[in-house]
Amino acid sequence: MGKPPENNNDDYDVFLSYKIKVNSGSVRNKTITNFQKKLYVEIKRLRSEGLSYNDISKYLNKVGWKTSRGNNFYDTNIWSFEKRIGRFLQLTQFKDGVISDIKIVIDDNPNKMNK
């Protein structure tokens, strides 16, 4: 075994410094319905084919889709729904917290007062 360090009058303060990034989980407690999921997927599919919001509303009404309240779709419904659900999905996507910039700082200032 090693010899314990000599007692001396030098004091050292040691700090562990780091940054933690944490994602809020409050929005994770909310959910979207199966209807909203299916509608969102259908809207994204139609948007990827180049359809406008107006074209999508006409298509959805033609093939029998109804809003959750049983009404016809309008282009503004489609636009706001896509934005709202897209933002919700982005916020609820699980992301690990990140710890970065870890460093140990030793303050060995000889001018500090002895305790």
C-alpha cells in the first residue's frame, strides 16, 4: 500500500463541472388518437405526392373522411392539423439527455485563506 500524503498547509478545492441537457417530459403524458395518427399519415402521404391543402381536403371529403366532429374538411383544417400534430410528434419523440463538457477544476491558489 502507498504511503498517505503528508499533511501540509496547502488547501485544494476540487470541482466537477459539467453541462446537462434534459428534455421536458410534460408533453409526453399527452397522446393522440388512432384517428389522428391515421389522418396525419394520410395527409403526409398526399403532401409527398405534391397535393395542395385544398386538393387534400377535396380528396378526403370525396373518399369519405370526416373530421372528428363529423364535418367535411377544408384546406385550413388540413394545414393547421398537419402543423399541430407534426409539432406534437416532434416534441414527444424520445431523446436521451446529454451530459457534455465534463472537466475537473482544481483550485490551488496559494493566496487563499487557511480554513
